[in-house]
Amino acid sequence: MRALDRKLVRDLWSIKGQVLAIGLVIAGGVATFIMSVSVLDSLRVTQSVFYRDYRFADVFASLKRAPESLKAQIQAIPGVQHVETRVFAPVLLEVPGYPDPVSGQICSLPDHGEPLLNRVYLRQGRLTEPYRDDEVLVSEAFAEAHRLKPGDELGATIRGKKKRLRIVGVALSPEFIYQLQPGAVIPDFESYGILWMGRAALAAAFEMEGAFNTVALSLTADAREGEVIDRLEDILKRYGSLGAHGRKDQISHRYLSEEMRQLQKMATMFPIIFVGVASFLLNVVIGRLMATEREQVAILKAFGYGNGDIVAHYLKFVLLIVLIGVAGGIAAGVWLGQGLGRIYMDFYRFPFLLYQLRPAAVVTSVLVTVAAAFLATLYSILRAASLPPAQAMQPAAPARYRASLLEALGFGRRLAPPTKMILRSISRRPVKAFLTMIGVAFACAILIVGRFFSDATDYIVDIQFKLAKRDDLNVTFIEPTSERVLYSLRSLEGVRHVEPYRWVPVRLRHEHRSYRTAIRGVPEESTLYRLLDQDLRPVAIPEHGFLLTDYLAHLLGVRPGDTLTIEVLEGRRRTLEAPIVGLVSEWVGVTGYARLDSLNRLLGDGRTVSGAYLEIDPRLGRAIYAKLNQMPRVAGVSVREKGLRNFYETLAKQMLTFAFFNTLLACSIAFGVVYNSARIAFSERNRDLATLRVLGFTRAEIAYILLGEMALLVVAGIPAGFFIGHWLCAQMITGLQTDLFRVPLVIEPSSYSFAALVVLVSGVLSGLVIKRKLDRLDLVAVLKTKE
Amino acid sequence: MPSAPRPLSEPEKIFEARDVVKIYDMGEVQVHALRGIHLELYPGELVVLLGPSGSGKSTLLNILGGLDRPTSGQVLYRGQDLARASDRELTAYRRHHVGFVFQFYNLIPSLTARENVAAVTEIARNPMKPEDALALVGLADRLDHFPSQLSGGQQQRVAIARAIAKNPAVLLCDEPTGALDSATGIVVLEAIERVNQELGTTTALITHNADIAAMADRVIHLSDGRISFVERNAHKKRARQLHW
Ligand SMILES: Nc1ncnc2c1ncn2[C@@H]1O[C@H](COP(=O)(O)OP(=O)(O)O)[C@@H](O)[C@H]1O
Ligand SMILES: [Mg+2]
């Protein structure tokens, strides 16, 4: 059927604008799908390869201090394969030429041989030599942030003792793919680093000789993780256990899993919208095509082409449009996928990314789009093909118009004839008009979704880091320390206000539910760390009882007034019963709160603190950091403002890429919908419009008749898009609400107006393209051709 | 299905229509387009169906060509009843036995003259080369022109070339000159005449123009869905000699 194939190609070419517009929408859907699925697969495969080759442990526990001899007991737990005891030590660092405080964690490496579990991947340099107490490896992210390389030196304070450390290598680890300073939300590679040091040297510096404070286990295939964890906690109880957990509660692993869930959502939701819109467009365009090709179909049938041949011919036509879109989409998806993969690599520090494009993903995207396109067009193709040729030869009956609803309601007389034509045209095909409007609405909605994540992030930052936390510096101590330490903080020059806090690891129980978290003791008059309720009003902490993060209350199924069982996982390990007296609205993490003095009393610990928030004179910042660095009890210092800045810098890069891509996608939809609808209206009505021109209507007047309808639908689509956008955002965040963070459903007015603006601009652009066609309307030729 | 032509020695009728009735059901009204047609067509003859507009000529031709089915009656093509043939059989019938020419040419606008013909020869069993068919209608020099680049008469001749390129047994022409001026119309009729004489294709030609009837072997007069009378032209004229 070579001649028919030529017809197909030429017909495609003659509506290339529409083919392109539809192709772009399809490409958008396929690209999003391929991008998110390929990155998802890449992350999964890379993760599992990295985990396997670098022996990521199955169970983790931390504790205060236990003798190395305990290792045999742990090894004896049924189901345990390997045991790796380690020393983790907080460290204050001085990076040459970098004035702000830097803290980190040093992890021990065995002096002999490679670790059995959680091995390090050496990117540069070499491993530390046994017993050398001045050699360290630094994590790659930290090294990159400060441009450190093997041979460079760092100043360090471990347990108040100064040391000089020489970097011998740059490394990565499956344990720290996502590197988060305790209490932080987003990685800050400048002010927090992971380091590795020989076990003996680190133990000596941290006063942990012959002992360990962290242990990691791998399990045999038939082991039951839950039982092993229980046995392990049992053993560690007497040694100040801070709790044991499986991979799913390991911070780095959890963040990675959450990220993948988010990607999974994106991999389904966006493509569905795009394929839906593309199907609608194909339905309209092919419907119109079949109407104009009636006679050609009839003639082909008269010459002996069967119904099957005709259907196949037009399905091929649809297939070609789809494949153009799919091919573009796959290419764009791979390109974007690799780009997104690189962005992920900034946050998730894998040593390598094994980019995966599974054939199944490609096949799925092709099959789904082709199936949707066929479904959308089959009806009009079948109908045209099955029309008896003798009947198809006759011109179609003239379109039936009737008075529009507005006219029926009696507004008719007030409307000018062109406006009546617009309204009648809409009411003649209400479904098509509605779908056009919905298409525009989805373009608008996608833009809103695109802006939503940065709105939500802004909101979290505003609430959590500006309204709630208002400190300049957060100083943490190595272990709970006597309140007296506060005097030395207060006496530092430039420190205006000091507010201590206590932090106790606990397990909260209510009926059959339990949750491991911490309780934070805060002073009665807390101004640097404020607890807010749902309406963002400060919540007072009563003398007795606890407050809970609202989400934690939800997890435990408790309400104010209920009583909680609190197992303290530190010190005397008491078990307490206490009432919940209120809820705190928070978006990041979950915690319990109590009055500092009451908490200390309940714990029987006297007046101890775990850290303090400082308000300082910013001009004296450097001097204060330097002094803090020399205090033996200080484990870490973090600067709120810097954390925020870094947060935004890393995020901005990601958001910008995302927003740009998103805007492009939405434009393709808006343009596709508006252009196609207007183009079809033009081809359906160019005779009428030419007649009007002959009768003396101006170009502007006929443009108004044709484009006025589009304008009306676009304008109606925008508020509908606001609703759909809001709804989509709500869909996006269900399932993303976790104890790590909740995403608030906050959409800024500026995002709504941005979405509206982009939709309007693409509407105007497609209107201009059609306007050019209208202006070139050849009056005589149009009237001569028979329809 | 009448796919295999019978031996020519048999004294056959190509078509035999018996009591063909066609009623269009328009909901409120029924249009009786054909009210009982009896008709025979013989191999190689050129028949003109003459009648005023609305007399049922196109309806009859469409039924003969397998584009439509009668409401009742029989339409035998070489002994096979088209009225009872399935869609598939009708498609094969049109594909292999019939060539159509319509008043408005109905060429495929996105295909050149040659390709318009090829679209048909590609699915035919024993076709001519498209170039030869076009040469037969005097368009050897317009092979690669698109319909929009051809005059009405040229387009109609492309349509004739397309209709005859498959070497059909019958050529059915529905007012082939209806949209043309008389000089151009005569050129088109000459092409049809040539096909009828050189290829021996049985030809039925519809017109409401009595002058054209002079080129027929037989003239079948239709009015109001019935055959009013049939006349045989003792001296048929050449197309070239016609004028109106
Ligand atoms: N598809 C159709 N539906 C309804 N009526 C039709 C249809 N085709 C033809 N007719 C009617 O049948 C009658 C015969 O039409 P037609 O065969 O086209 O006549 P002719 O070709 O002689 O002008 C006319 O009255 C016409 O209106
Ligand atoms: Mg007719």
C-alpha cells in the first residue's frame, strides 16, 4: 500500500502544527515517565549493588559504652551472621580558611583488615594505616564542599582535646549515602562531615579503649529481624543502649526510601495527566480528520479497499503521531533522567550511579500511549470506515445549531451577533468545549503542582526555622552535663541569651503502639525554641505532663488527656506514666516536649542539660566559635542561618531545574489544547468566516468570533485548574506524610497567578498563530471549494 | 463470490437486475428511489442511463457497483447475487471487477495523478501500469501533478485512468461530465469511449444530458425510480461528434 502510505505522510505534514502540538504533550508524559522510572530503577539498582558490595548491615544499635568482650554474646544471637563493633565519636573541626563552625562524626575502621560490614569506598588516596592516630578519611561530600584532598590537614577537637588530622583518603559509605547532621533536615556538607579513623587511635582519643558505642549486624537469610533486635536490646540494656533498629529506621536508608516513594508517585501521576490530555487532543483531531476525509474513505472503499484496510490506514496515522511523541519523550526522558540522576547524586552520595533504562519501561510507555491513543480515536475511525460508501459520498448534513442557554434565558437580545455565534458554537458541542476547558485546567494544575513543592518548603522553613526556632547557635554537649556549663556559656563575650535544653531518648507506648523518639526538655519561658500550635500561636508548657508533635500523637493514637507510658532509654532507664497535655504543630521530625525542670526531676538526674541555644552578637560570632571549640564538653556547634542558606542553595538548584521543566510541560499542554482546538474550529468554520468577511465583517470581528470562544474556554479553565491543582497537590502528599517530615498543603497566591499567567501567555501565543491564518484567509478560494 | 470470470463463449449477461427496489428510510418519510427495476447489461456494450435529476440513476449505479444494497430484488453479476453478498464479498467485487468515475472526480488530494492510480493498482489482481493508464487518457505528461495542479477535465481523466487501470469488467460513470464545460466534457467522453472500444470494458454512463445518449449502444431512460423505456442506437455517434 505504498500510495496510501504516501498519502499518510503528506496528510501528517499538512497538519504538522497539530501533530507537533500533540506530539509535545505525549513527549511530556513519556519523558516524565521515563525520567522518573529510570532514575527510580537507577537508584534501586545502585543502592542494592552498593549495599551488597560494601556490605551494608541489617541491624544497627548505639549505646553509651560496652566492653569489646560483649561482642561474643551478640555474635551468639541466633540469626546473626557478622558483628562489627565500632566507635563513633562527635568531633569539632577546624577547616583551614573556613571561619564558621564545623562539626562531624568520626567512625572507627578496624586496624587490621577491612570492616566486615559497612565498608568504605575509597575514591581518592589510601586507607588509614594501623595505629596512626593522625590519619583520617573524609567523606566525599565534605571534601568537595571544602575542596579538601589527601595531604590536607584539619584541626579537630575530640572530647575537648585538640588534635591535628591529616587527610589520607576520600571515601563514601553505604551507611552515609544521605548525610545528615543529627537534628538537621537537609544535608549541609560544609558544616557537617563524616570522617573515618583507625579504631585504636579513635578509641584512645575518645576514651573508648577496649570498648565500643555502636554495633552493626548482618543477618542470616532465615533470621527474624524483630527477634534479633529484641535480643540485642536486651544485651545492650545494661550498657546504656540507645536502641537498636533495622535498615528501615536507618536515617540514610529511610530518606532514600522516601525519595523513591516520591519518585514513584511522579512516575504515575504526571504521565496519566499527559496521556489523558493527549488522548483528548487525538480524539478531537482525528474526529475532525475523519469528517474531512469522508469522501476519500468512500472513494477508497469504492475501489475495493476493505473496512480493515481503512481502519489500519488511519490507525497508522495515529500511531505515527504517537510514535513521534514517544520517540521524543524517550530521548528527553533519558536526558532528563541522567540530569536528575546527577542532581540526586548531589544529595545521595553514591560512589557511582548505574543508570538504568529497562526495556520494560520503554515498552510500557509505548504500549500505554499507543493503547490510549487508539482508544481515543478508534470510535471515529471505525464509524467513518463502516459508513456505506454510497452514503459517505454524500456531503455530511450541516451542523445543527440551536440557541444557547444564555439566549434561552432571555439574554439573547443584548448580545451582539458575533457573541451569539460564540455561545452557540460552545453549546453545540458542550462536551468538547468542556474537555477543552479541562485540558487548559490541567496545564494550569501542573504548573501549580510544580510550584507547590517550593511553596511547601518555604512554608516549612518559615515556620520551623524562623517562627519556631530563633536561635543563632545551637551548642550540643557530648553527654548530659551539669547545668553549671551554662555559666561558662553565658560568660562568653557577645552571648546575649542562653537557653538550655535536655534531650532524652525514649520509647513511647500507648496500648499496642510504640514509637522510639526523644523527649526534649525546654525551659518554661522558651523564646529561642518556641512550640507552636496549629494556628501558629506559642504553646505554653505546663509544669506536669507532656506535649507531643501532632503527627506523633496521630501515630500513637493518643489525644490530649490520654496517658502515655514512657520508657527512658538512657541513664537509669526508668519507665514513667505521664499525661499528654497538648499538641505541637511541626512539619519536620516528631518529638515529645516537657518542662526542663520537671523532666530532670522525673529522670532523677538533677539539673542536667544536653545542649543550649544561644542568641549572640553576630559581630562576635567568630570569637565565640573559637571559644566554644575549646570547651571539652561541646560536641557540636551549628549556625542556624548557615544551615538555612545551605538548605536553600542546594534546594534552589533542584527546584529551578524542576520548575523549568515543569513550566515547559505545562506550556506544551496549554499550547497543545488551545492551538488544536482553535485550529480545528478554524478548519470547520473557515467557510462561514470567509462568508462573513465577504459580507463586510472586519478581520478583527471574525477573529473575535473564532478566538473569543478559545479565550472564554481558557479563562474558564484557569479557576478550574486552581481546583484541580490543589487537588493534585493533596494527592501528591498523601502517603508522603511520615515521621521524618510532613508536607503542608500550602500554595502561595503567587503560584496561582504564575500558573494563570503561563496559561494565558500560551493561550495568546496559540491564538496569534491562528490569527495569522485568519488574516491570510483567501476569500475566493474558500468559497469555491466544496465541503 | 463471482471472482473467476466464466468462459467468454457462454452467451452471458454481465448484469441482470430483477425487480430492484430501493427505499431510503428517512424516519418520518420514506423515499422510494427505485420502484422495481429490471435491467440487463451485456459484455462490451456502452449503456447510457438517462433521466432527470432525482430519478434514481445514481442509486441504481451504486447498487450495480456494490456500493449499496437494494431494499429488495436481485442484482446478478455473472450469476452471483450482489443483493445478498456480504460486505467482504462486495469489497472484493469492487476491488477486482468494477471501476468508478464520479461527477466530482474524487481524487485523493494528497496524492499525485500517478499515485492516485497506483492506490488502486496496488490492490488489484491484474492491473496496468499507472503510467499506461494515464497515457490512455492522454495524461502521460501529468504524472506527478497533484489534483490541485490539474484542470477539472484533467482531474476527471485521472479518475478514468484510475477506474480502468485495474482492467475492470465494468466501468460505472456517474455524470462524469456534470461538472465540466462541453469541450472538456467531450475530451472526457472520448477517453471513456476509447476504454470501451480498446479494452472492451462494459460501460454504464449516467447523465441527464440527452445529447450524450447519442454515443451509447443502448439508452435506458429512467424516471421516478422506474425504467420508462429502452432504446437501441442504430447509428451511435463518436464522442467527438457530440455537442451541447
Ligand atoms: N442516501 C440517501 N438518503 C435518502 N434519500 C436519498 C439518498 N440518496 C438518494 N436519495 C433520494 O433518492 C432519490 C434518487 O436519488 P438519486 O439516485 O441520487 O437520483 P439521480 O442520481 O437520478 O439524480 C432522490 O429523491 C434522492 O433524494
Ligand atoms: Mg445522481
